Amino acid sequence: MIRIIECLFIKSFDAGVKDFIPLDIVPGSATLTITDSRDEGGRVSEYKLNATLRKDPGCLCERLAVRVFFCGQSASVTFGTEDLPVFLSVTVDNRITISCKHKEPGRSRVVGTDCVC
């Protein structure tokens, strides 16, 4: 199944912000790979995210949670917690590129929420 990312949101645990804020992504540039596996500690989910942004919201280098919405689906994927946050790698040249590789225990979580893109 091909799922196209419609929009990305982040929530900073450092800024004291309670809500997710949208990232201004270049359409069609974002990819998310989710791998569920098992290791000696139990089930593990690994998230690999890449995206190109139009502008920097100013909190990309903080401790984050990431929420991903897909085109045509009411479900979202959220990863990163205050105890196990996401850290983005940010590359700036003529565009802003973000990426991350994040692991957390348990199966990947797909939550049925309305897309607010």
C-alpha cells in the first residue's frame, strides 16, 4: 500500500507548548518508514522520517513528538514522548531538510483522528 504524507505536525517538550504545530512541508517530499520488530527486550518500533520544509518553525532542534497524517486517511501516526523524545537532524542549504531515526518499545501506534491539514 502506498501512503502519501499529507502533513506533519510537531510538539516541543522544551517550549512548554501543549499543542502540535504544523510544519510547512514541500508537497510529496515527506517519507515515513515504520518497522516493527522484536529484540531481547520485546517488541520495538522504528520510525524513519525524511521531509523537505519551506520554512523553519524555530523549534526543530528541541525534544519533540511527531504526528503524521496521510492523504485520504483519517488515521495518524504519532511517535515520540516526553520520556523518549524525537530528535531531528536538520540540514539547511537552499532548502531545509529534516530527518530522524527513532526507536521506541511496543508496536507502532496508528490513531484514528481527524486530519486538520
